[in-house]
Amino acid sequence: HFEQTALEFFSCFICYSPEDAAFAERLYAALQARGIRCWLDEKQTQHAAGTPIKRGMKILDKVLLCASQYSLQSDWVDLEIERAFDNEDREFKRDTNVIHSLLPLNLDQHLFNDWEHQQKETLCNRVAADFQENESDPAVFDREVERLIGVLQPTP
């Protein structure tokens, strides 16, 4: 007889614009140091021939969207949101558990203030961490990483 071990953390893709690379790399290092499997997924302004980057994503993966004025005004963000919501809908139809695979990280308040999008309210209600003041106050980064780690732990 063998024991089934629970998933300790969801793995995640950190999705970001080149302008947010320093933050994304710092977050990646912090999550890796805590034993969370994650990958960096830098988005360029244009995908070659308009094709999305294939990630081989599984339903247990989360997409951490570094929500900033740069990412939210980019040409790839709509596709990323649509892909995540399609993935969630498919999974819900399969086992009726509500799964949130797309988790926005607030970097500069653009998500709440200036961004206009049909999914704005949904995404604002899903913000997993608020890194807004992390550059001026190192305690903010550490506190919000801990908050994010809590979100990445599956509930039994």
C-alpha cells in the first residue's frame, strides 16, 4: 500500500512585460527559495505571427499576472486573460470546482484606476498580492510574498 501525498503548492508562471522584469525576477527567486516551482514568462510586445507562447500548462498551474500599466496596455494581455478563463471554464465543466488559474499581482494601481476591460471587476476581485510600494519599502515585498504563498497552497 502506498500513501498519496497532497500537493504542497500550486506551480506558477510569472507573466510580465519586459519593463517589469526586475520585479518578476525578484519574485521568481523568492518563490523558488520557498520551494515553489515557477517559471518566468516574459511577454514581448508582439508575438511572432500572432501566435501565443505555448506553456504546456496543467490545470494545477497558476498564472501570476504582474499587473502594471505596461502589461495591462500590451497586446498580449487580452489573449492571456481569455486563455486563462477558457481553461477555468473547461475545468469547471469537468469537475464543478471553481478554479482561479489567473491571479493578478497589483504593481502600480493601474488595474484598479485607469485600465478599461470587460474583465476588470473579475480581475480586481482576484488580486492575490499588492506589491505597489515594494520598491520603497522592502517589508511590503516580504509581506506580500507571504500572502501570495498562502494563495498558492491548495485547500484540502
